[in-house]
Amino acid sequence: MVGATAYAAVRAVAAGPGDTLVVAGAAGGVGSIAVQLAVNAGATVIGLASEPNHQWLADHGVTPVSYGEGVADRIRAASAGHVDAFIDTVGTGYVELALELGVQPDRIDTIADFAAAAKYGVKVEGNGAAANAGVLAELAAMIDKGQLEIPIAKVYPLTEVQAAYQDLAQGHTRGKIVLRP
């Protein structure tokens, strides 16, 4: 489902050749796929993530930028002052940041901040917009061809579901946490 969500978000902002796209939460479950899809579509991608994830992003053709205080200035420096589109997978002020950077509301998609979406009229395309067999087949083909990597942060047996959720609650994981039956 994270693949379908990422697919829908990239499609919602129409990221493609000539575009500069910022992805908040770029190393998380949805973000790690969204950045790869956008790079594959020809966009220049700036990924907001913690320092331990910067090399992974760079290895996937993404310009890594640390989030936190001063992030707008770091994005402006990385983008030469121009951002065309923004995907928010985190919430907590990223829609406002996108608007501050001059991104038009129809090129902003959030999967996490529904209040900001309602307030500013930005998109909320998520997995429901792309959860179909065709999209899943397309994503599977990209994985098969080596064009898409699905990072797995950790695998837990189903009997350790509480530990998995505790790990997930800590945040800052690269990719997804998987429960194995």
C-alpha cells in the first residue's frame, strides 16, 4: 500500500522532467518510494530526512536536506530558489512550508495533514487513488527491473507486534517495518 500511496502522491503533483520536487519524510515508507518514482519520472528531487538517511537518498539520485530549524533556507539553497512541487508524508507544518517556498496549492500533496489540506486547498491523494492491480503490477515490474527498491527497516515475527509498533513509534526508520506471520 505504501507503493500505491507514493505513486498517487507523485502523480498528484505531476512531478516530471524540469520539475524540482521536495519530499518531506523522504526516507520513510512512502517517501522512500516517492523519491524513487519522481527521479524515475525525470524530476529533480530534494528529500527531507535525518542525517543517517542522507547517503541512501544520494545513492538514489536525491539531494538530501536535513529537516528542522532553517529548513526553508536549506531547500532554497538546494533548489536554486525554485520549487515546483511538494509531497508531505509527515504533517506538522510541511504544507505551510511548501506554500512559503512558493509552491502552488495544486502541486502540493499531503498524506498526513488533512486540516492544512482543507485550509489551503492542497491535494490529499493517497493509496485509494492508486490502489489497483495495474499500479501494483507497474510497481512490481519496476522492482523486477531494478528501477525501484523497497527498503525494509526491520522484520519482526508476528508474536513481537508490540516491539514492532514501539520501533515504528520512534520514527526515523528507513523504509518499512514488516511483520512476518
